[in-house]
Amino acid sequence: VQLVESGGGLVQPGGSLRLSCAASGFNIDDYSLGWFRQAPGKAREGVACRAASDELTYYADSVRGRFTISVDRAENMAYLQMNSLKPDDTAVYYCASDWELSVIDANEKGLDPREYEIWGRGTRVTVSS
């Protein structure tokens, strides 16, 4: 059971990146999924989640309207499309699966890292000119 993120890099303010999260050993669509980030010296924070029950999504205020979470069932992949990037978006980004099925609905609870058990190692995103 594993998650592996990719797609991070250096991007200028206003630019876009798409992060990928590859699942192995389980069906990623069977569990609620979250994207999180951690900037240097800061706590890990949730930015987006997708509930497995109804495929609804929920976003942190800081990224709503700019980021989009999605899942490709056939590829067993998840994605985080990030547009209009800002320097404050600089962080290591992680995807995570709710293995214990505690995230039922797409809401604030789905952005709590404590609700997720399976984590990738992260991919670094730097937004700078």
C-alpha cells in the first residue's frame, strides 16, 4: 500500500502546476483523499479533499477557486491542479488516503491531517520569480 507524489517544481507567481499522486496496492477511489502542504516552520495544513462516498470536494479558503482535486479511477491516480500560484503556496505537498474511512463528507474534517493514515513522501513546490 503506497502513495507517490510527483509534479512539483519551481514556478513563477501566476503560473500553474499539476501534482500527481500514484496509488499502488489499493484502489485510490475507494477512500477519501486529501492534499496537504507543509511550509518550512509551519504545521501541515489541508488544502483539498474529495469524499469517496459522493465524490464531492472541499477546499481551504486560501486555495478555493485556484486549486482542483480530482481522481482518475482507471489510472488509479489523483491530481491537484494548481492555478494562479502565489509565493505563499510554496511548500511540500502530500497526498493522503483515509484508510479508516473516517472522512464521510467533503467538509472541514476532510482537511484535518489526523483523519488520514496512508501518506506519500511529498513533492516540493516553489513559487518564486
